[in-house]
Amino acid sequence: HNYGSVYVMTARMPKTPRTWNGNTQNQPADMRYMSICTAGALSASVTPDCAYDEQILPSVDAETGRFAVVISRGDERPKNATSECGVVWLDAGNGDGLPSGSSDYMFLINRNTQVSPEFKHSWFSVLKRGGEKEAMGDYLPYALNLKTQKNFESLGCPVDKKKLWAMLPR
């Protein structure tokens, strides 16, 4: 929170089966489950918010295959950080959850489970420190720092994802 109050996590969305509503048919997939969670200190077991693959799917940009998850505290949530505007919003929480800890602390968790052996772009493909981009390519999550509500709100509704993707490092 020291560096900005609004972030967007993005990556190319892996194929996951749609099973939440009881569909158990065999569906081709890169992995069984993918999720993104906000978290405080691991020792405090604070997880303010999460979204799983089927909840993230509506935010996927048809042109690039990238998802857009906006992260902020509730009182700093941009007005256009909504599903109607084409993004998913997660509550960043209010710090690490530790007595005398930091109210500015937060980190993100990205889970990949039951990855298909044919899919070579998950966290399980990273074999060396610093090899994340090489192994995961466009599936490697990246957090864009939009700094303020106003900056994110300037992207409109629907959110102009071309402007978001232009902020990614090359």
C-alpha cells in the first residue's frame, strides 16, 4: 500500500474445466483449478479475498486471452472495478493481520492445481530461480501498479484493456 492503492493482476488465462455447477463431464484443460487470493502475513493466516477460475473467466480479453483482476482496499475500490465493466475485483484487506505489524502489507497468491502434463506454462514448470518468465511465458502473472482509483477509473467502462496491456513490460 506504500507504493499505490490500486493494482491489476493479469496473465494469459489457462484452460480450466467448468465444474462449479456440477458439470462433471471430461473437459480438455490445462489445469483443474486456478485461483488468485489476496493475503496478509502467512503466520496470521489472513486471506481477505479470492477468485477462482470460473469467477475470473468473464474478465478475459477475447483478443489477448489475458484476465484482469483489480486489487484495492474496499474504501479505495474504483467505481469501474466491476464485472459489468469487464474486470474482477479483490479486496486487498487492511494489512498483515499481526499485532504491531504493517497496515500497508499485502501479497497475492496464484494457485495452479492438477496441471496437465502437456501444459508447460504453470508454476510447476519453473525449474530455476529467475526462470519464471522463460517457463511460464504469457501465463506468468504480473501486477500493474495503477497507483490511484482515479487512474484506474480513467480506463472507462468497459475497461480499456488495450491501455492496461500497453503498461506491461516488454
